[in-house]
Amino acid sequence: MTNHTDLESLFNPKTIAMIGASPTPGKWGYFILLNMLKAGFNGQIFPVNPKAESILGFKCYPAVSEIPESVDLAIITIPSALVSPVIDECAACSIRNIVLVTSNFSESGEEGAALEDEIVAKAEKYGIRIVGPNTMGIFSSDSRLHALMPTLMPLHGSISMFSQSGNVGVQMMDYGLHENLGFSKFVSSGNEAQITCVDYLKYFAEDEATKVIMGYVEGFDLDTDLLEVTKEITLKKPVVFLKGGKSEIGTKAAASHSGSLAGSAAINHAVFRQAGIVEAMTSLELIDFAKSFANSPLPAGNRVGIITRGGGWGVLTADACEQSGLVVPPLPETLIREIDKILPEYWNRGNPIDLVATIMNDPLPACLKMLVEWDGVDAVIVLGAGLQNFSYHYADDLEGPPQLIETIKFIKEYREAGSGKLDPNLVLIADLVKQTGKPIISVSMGSQYSHKEFMKTYSILSFPTPERAVGSLQKLAEYSQYLTKNGVLTG
Amino acid sequence: MTNHTDLESLFNPKTIAMIGASPTPGKWGYFILLNMLKAGFNGQIFPVNPKAESILGFKCYPAVSEIPESVDLAIITIPSALVSPVIDECAACSIRNIVLVTSNFSESGEEGAALEDEIVAKAEKYGIRIVGPNTMGIFSSDSRLHALMPTLMPLHGSISMFSQSGNVGVQMMDYGLHENLGFSKFVSSGNEAQITCVDYLKYFAEDEATKVIMGYVEGFDLDTDLLEVTKEITLKKPVVFLKGGKSEIGTKAAASHSGSLAGSAAINHAVFRQAGIVEAMTSLELIDFAKSFANSPLPAGNRVGIITRGGGWGVLTADACEQSGLVVPPLPETLIREIDKILPEYWNRGNPIDLVATIMNDPLPACLKMLVEWDGVDAVIVLGAGLQNFSYHYADDLEGPPQLIETIKFIKEYREAGSGKLDPNLVLIADLVKQTGKPIISVSMGSQYSHKEFMKTYSILSFPTPERAVGSLQKLAEYSQYLTKNGVLTG
């Protein structure tokens, strides 16, 4: 019987046979090799191709049996009709893991399904684990294994993801480049002929490098053990799922069971909630929520302090909090008196705290510290903390009338003088998170650039809009409450 | 009596006095001048500052009365206590428009409120129009008037916006740089001591350069004429509003009336709907919806065709359509038979159409054309249309083992060979929109870069996620239905 869940040698192989390696750019057997080369895979790669001497500098072998080393993982891209005998060859070489990229199996009809059954039967007999078929590949940061079809270098981090759609999975990682979203492991589960998302889930649950589990699920039935298994796991690690196929048409498109919209979406919501799964309603939420759990402590409760450089943004943030069940408590008299010493006489004396100030003699650090340390809030959202937005639009653009040039040079020098240094406000935010254990979420507003920079340079959880920050904080608070209710966290 | 709505000379002045112009970087009287210089204002600028000879190359004048030309607009940044006599000076020079950037008026308490009343009384007496006080400025693309506090160069286009929060307004324009969102006019309405958002609305309604009106509103009461006025305008032009202060705390933060959450949000929703206003629920939706109305025809109905390169994305798109009340009709037998000739035998034969194909012998153009031209759909969402994602991650990065370099050069050459040329698929999309009058919305997926490029190079309405595309299409369909119901469009 094949052990489906001890996937260590699958995700961190030392030797890989690339069966179907191709010297032709455009072929998947070329791109996957290119990606592994580019990523600098930690082990050895043996392309198998009887017609080529070498590909991308790797010596080629005419058959798996000719490879001089023992092989931990075979990646297969040859046409489906040729796959079955190759499984026998792999077994003869004691290969225990196969990533079967090849498509045209059960997803394409009866003939393919029969072929798929044949291969799975062989795999089970031989004790081989098969990812796919019809998978877009796997990824593991530890061993720098980038065995993916698209030319994509995902960021490394603590999130592990399985996806029942290859395209959704890889494009999440692609989008993650813009959101500074780092992955530990990824697998496109393909047709799940043998190894299923339940197996990946169990492995991610035990994997120490995995802090957050992220999944795109389409075809699970309510009577499988996915939900039972996940219910155990969510007591240990956050699990964020996006469910595709909730609508009638979506369900048909997912080639799954059919059902009414309201019914299936509501049932899905209920069972996710019961299992402690963090439910993303959109693809962007899947990224936002995974990012948040990977980059923030959990709040002890749902009370939020808001501090802002722009009044209107504070209003929108407070609106979003209240709409999602987070509480924005009024400031106590003692705190108001302390802040009176810092802000101009006419400040609003409320939460959100509107800084109503210029960037000179910045009141943000002192006010932020007081707000975060106040025991009346469990988390803080800070809007417009970074100063680096100052003139960033101009400094790279030396066009304009002559009298502008001197000013632009001044701005450029100002910016460059600061570029090596860390922004003290942002260092403070990161420190306050550590000291208090409370989440502090930044809303960079305006510039996508600085939104990513917040994450990358300062490890501060950051979003470009307040609504995205609030949506994520609400999920952190909800999960914290779930753990408390189940006795994992003490409130 | 001051004419409040003929704002042509305010938005398109030929001569500007900058009262409070400063030679000190960091002062608003410096930044506003810098912005106008950088933008290349079409008219003449006269800085007023008795202590400076010249600022940024502009000759300074000791007082408004010393300016040798007649002045269409005065921008004032001097402290609030000094403003009142300057209004008299402006009147003496027959200045009819003032942008009063100065704060510390009614927003800061009773004393400021009294000062504000005094100034408004003078303005009314003199027939002067005042924007603000406490405004972050105005912008007009026609005259290249960038009289804004932040160093920001908004993109030019057909959207005109007023904002009851300066920060929200300018940061929308900043964010618009990433979304290729172009503005015709913008005004931060400040305290609205005299000229109010109703006046701006009326002006934008008559302004031929304004195709879409966008507004951030906080403090309007249901008994003002804002809604009555807007109801007239929405029959002529789409009006997209984001309302801040819908929650109890948000309302307090907006220093406005108080009320229960559900009550005020629901009332807001109802009155907006009644007036034909397109309601954005988040700051990102405000941008998305304005962008959509500015860059797409209206669909005649709510039936959507979906075509995708990735199955999972099709599922998510169909889910989102159904959840928002859009219909994804099944394909008729005749159309299926036509597409049978193009796609592999095992294609899904449904809507969404999953292209299940490589990028060689691309089936997208033929399938897309058939889908758009089918009279069973009113709009089409196309996922993954662009080919330029191909290897874009690698071509700029020449790091890696030596055997990579040749390949990377190949990719670079491949990309550069295509860089001067237009992508035929995207040209086709733009053409099909023109030919059929149906909206075709692109979902670029993965790369933010290409999402913007779609808009910029091809004028194709594009989003990075399917849910954002669907949310916007739903608003286009809803507005189309509103116009039909009111007899403006014939269905």
C-alpha cells in the first residue's frame, strides 16, 4: 500500500529524472527544466531524452534505467499514450515519486480515464506516489525545487498551497510577487487520480516550514474526509480556502455536481465555518488572508484602534470595521489627555485618531505608541505611516522646464539620503508588534510600490486600501475567537 | 449673487495669482507652484510674496494689486488670520475665483467658523466663488492646471471627481496611476463654505469633457438637493459615488449626524439606487466602476459569455457572475458545432469556454469572435488574452548558471521582437468592442503590469482578478437597465 502522506521525498528530492526533457523552447519538457535550472535546484537533475546529447547544459540519458544514481522523483511530460510502460521503468529503478504533468487522461473522456486507472493501479502495486496527472507541477522552497510549467519564480516564505486548478495556483504565486507573498510549498493537484488534496493537507499540517495552508478547492464532496481532516488541522495552523464552483454554472464548469446557487454557497459557508476554515470569497481575499496569517500575530479580541493622516480614510476604515463586526471603541479620557499634549488643540479626540498634521515634527510615533499600548484595543490599523511617498513621483523624472531641474535634484538628493536608512516610523511599527503581540496593519494608500515595500523591507503587514486591511483583520480576529472557543488559545 | 455653477473660469483660468507662494520646499505655497510648473500650466502664474524676488523662476509680486495682468484665479495658502483682508484685495482686482487652501476655519471650532462666515459673506457680496477653505486644491487637464498640494501628476482622461475628503481624492488619483485612470477635472471641496459638491456636480454634468462623474461624499443630508440634482444628471452621465460615514463610528469620525449602522447604510443604498447613482462599497470599487464607465460601452442586457485559458478561472468567473445577478447562458448547438472545428475533441462545450490549449496555433481569436458575435450574450469576459506574459519574469534578469544565459537572451530577443508590435489578440478585442458595441472585459491575471498595459496600449477595460471584472460589469448592466427603464435607452 502506498503511503500517501509522507511526502517529504516528493517535495524535497535529491535527484530528479526529467522524462520528456526537450531542447525545444515552447515545450513543457523544456520550460520545467529551465525553471529548475533558473531556481538553482539543490540536488541533481537527469534529463531523459534518447534523441539529445544534452539540454541546457545537462547531460541527457536515453532511458531512466541509464541514470547512474538512484532517483527520488521522476517528472513526466511525455504524451499520455506512452506513460504506462514508463511507470514500470520507474518502478524497476525504485523511483517512489512521480509528478505526471501529462494531460489527456480522465479529464478528456472515457479512454483517458481507463488509462488513468491503469496507471494508478500500477502505482499502488509498486508503492509509487503520483501527483496528477494533468498537474502544472510542484514547488518547494527548501530544496529550491521549481518544477512548474510557467516561467515563474515564486517568492519563498511560510505559506504552503495546493490547488485543484493549476492555472489558479500558479497565478496566485505570480500575483504573490506583487504582494510579497512567500511560499514554502505548492502543488497543482491535477486530476488527483491517486494522491489527493487531503494527502497534501495532512503533509502540510505536519510540515514545520509551513505556517499557513492555502487551498483552491473545486471538486470535494461533503462526505469525503477533507472537512474532518481539516477540522483537526485548523486547531494547529490556519487554513485558508477559496471554493470554486459554488454557483450552478460554476459547478457545471467545474465538471462537478450541480445545485442551486444559494443552497450550495450557504452550505459551503456553514461547513467551512464549522471546520474552522478561513473562507476567502474572492481570489484576492485568498491572497490577502494567507498573507495576513503569515505576517501577523492574532489579536486577542475584536477591538480596533485607527490612526490616520487623512480624515476621510479614517471614516472609511471605521465604516468597514463596523460593517464586518469589528469594534472601534471611543478613547478614554486619560488617553485623550495624553494625546492633547501632542496634537493641535482642535484634534478630533476620537478613534479614529486624525493626525491633522504636516510631516514636520511628526506626531505619528508618539500617538501610535500610546494607541497600541492602550489595553482597550486588540489591534491597530495605521493609515499613511510611511514618509517615503514624499515626492516619489518626481525624483525619477527629469523632464520639465529648466527651473524645475534644481528642485528635482533636491528631491532626488532628499530621497537618496533617506534611501539607505530605515524609516523610523516603520521600524517602530515592527517593534510595537513584537513588544505588544498585537497586530498592527498598515494601509499604504496611493502607492502600490510602498505597499509592497512595507512588507518587504519592514515585515509589516500592509495593504493599499483600508477595506482590504479590515477584511483581513476581521479574519484574524475570527480565527483567534475560534481557537479560544476550542480551548487552544486562552482568551 | 454669486453664480455658483458656471465654473469654467475656475477650472480653466488663463492667469493665476499664487498668494502665499513660498521659496521653501516643504511649504504648500511651494509645492503647489512646483506642481503647476511641472505640469506645464497653459496660462500665466504670478506668485505673490513681498519677501521674495522670484520663486522657481517665476517673478514675484509684493501684492495682488501689483500684478500687471487681470487675474482669473487666486490660490491662497497664507495663514487663516490673514485671509479676510486678502479677499478685499482680490475683489479690488476683480478676481472672481479663489481656491482657499488655508485650513483652521470651521473645521477647527467656533472661532474658525466665525472667520469662515465673514469670508463667505464678503465673497457673496463681491461675486467671488471660493473653493474650500481647507481644500487640497483643484485640477483640470484641459488647461494643465495641477493646483494640488501633494506632488502628484494625475493621468488625463474623461473622469471628473469631487471629494469631500482631500486625502481620499488625491490618493484616488495617485492609485489611478496604477490603474490607468484618467481625470478631466478634480476638486477637493474642503469645508464647502460657499461652493458645494452640488455646484461641482452641476458643472461636471454640463462639461463636455466629462464623461463620468466620480464622487467621495461624507456629509450630505437627505434633505439637500444633492440627490434631486444627481437624479437628473444620471439620466445623462454615469455618476459613481462612494459614501463615507455609513457606520456609527464612521459618521462620528465624519463629524456629521449619528445613526445606527444598518439604518444609515440601508437608507444610503436605497436613495442612491433611486437616484440612479452607481454605488461603490469600497475605495477600490470607486476606482473600478469609474474606470469601467469611462472605458466601456454599456451592455444591452445581463447575459455574459466567458472565455478562458485556465479552467479554474472560468469557474470563479461564472460563480461571481451568478452571485451578482449576471446570467451565464449555455451555448447553443450551432455555436458548439462551430467551435468543435477549432478546439480539441475533448473541450467542455459550455460557457465558460475553456480553451484547453497551448499558445501555439492559438484558438482564442476565432473562438472569441464567435462568442462575442453570438446574439445570446450582451458582454464577454476574456481571461488570459495577452501573450506577453510569456517569460516576462526572466528576460530582465540575467542571473543564473552560465547555460541559462543563452536561453535568457533568446527570451529577451523574442520579447523585444514583439515589443514594437501590437498583440493581434488585443487589437481584435478592441476591434470587436467597436464593431459589436458590446463590452469585452479582460482579466489579465497574475501580472499587474500587463493589466495596466491592456488599458494603456490597447484601451481595453482590464482587471487583475475576475471578481473585479464581474463587479464592474454588473454595474454597467445595472446602469444600462436603469436608463432603459427611464426611457433613455431603448432595450
